[in-house]
Amino acid sequence: MSTVHVHRPQRADARRNHEKVLEAARAAFGESGIDTQMEDIAHRAGVGVGTVYRHFPTKDALVEALAVAHFDQLADATEAALEVEGDPWTIFTDTIWGAAARAAADVAWCEIIAGHPRSAAAAAAGQQRLAAATTKLIERAQAAGAMRADATVADVRTIMCGFGHIAASQRAGAPVDWERHLTIALDGLRFR
């Protein structure tokens, strides 16, 4: 006799706890880095450590969930930018500035991307959506004659990955002007 598993939606309180744990992990990792203990996350979320482990059996599972949420949010924002009317270069740069500001403010995210490739791999669907939407923004800016014809989504990915190093430098106490670096990078993509 085989057992059939039926996927049931989570109860409202379970969904709330799931989100509380993710938010607490995001904040704790942002303050203390990835080495934060699960007990500290539970305390910050206002739940028992058992609740944390029920939703995320390992720290890797929690980190992967944060990566999925992050890429989904970036993809949502970039897809929303495709609906904006106006100058394609301005729309592109506004989108990049928004993503960069978020990355610079989220040290944990930068550490996840820099040091946990499995986590980024878990977010493949969000990454694909993000790449597709970014490619469309690039193509629009190129068609308007505002962006270099040879610019690609890989160039944007490289620029954004640089924020992992910036965050690591900031955590080590080095003053880093990420806005200056982004301005220089975007100037390199602009058609002159």
C-alpha cells in the first residue's frame, strides 16, 4: 500500500512564523554575519528554536530561503521597471541604483552571494527572471542609443557582484564609497 502525501497550505500562524524567522535571520545576519547562531535568530524572531528548525532544518536551508526571496524581490522590481514609461537609460540606471542600494544595506546578502554558491543556485528561477528582465532593460537602452552596443546582462551581474566585496570591506571597517564605484561602472556602460 502506498502513501499519498497531500500538500496542504500552511496555517496562517505557521506562515507568520516562517516570515518572522526569515526577517529575523536577515537582520541578524546583517548585523553579525552568517555565523549567527540559530538560537539568536529564534530569540530575535520571538519564537522557539524548534520553530526555526521546523521551518528550516539547517542553517543552509535558511540561507537558501533568503537567497530565493532576495532574487524573487529583485526580479519583481526589475520586471516592474519594464512597465515604466520614460527614458530607457534612466529607467535602467534607476533600477540598478535601487538594487545596489539594497545590496549595500544588506551585508548578509552580500556574504551569502560571495560565500555560499549553493544558496544562489537554489534561487535559479528568480535569477532567470531577473536576467530576462535586465536583458530587456539593456536592449531598450541600447535601442535608444544610450548604452554601449556590446553591454550584456553579464556586465550588470559583474557590477552587482562587486557589492559583495564592498560589504566585506565595510564589515572589516574600511570606508568604501559604493556610490562612487557604481557611478563609474554605469558610466562605463553608457554610450558616448
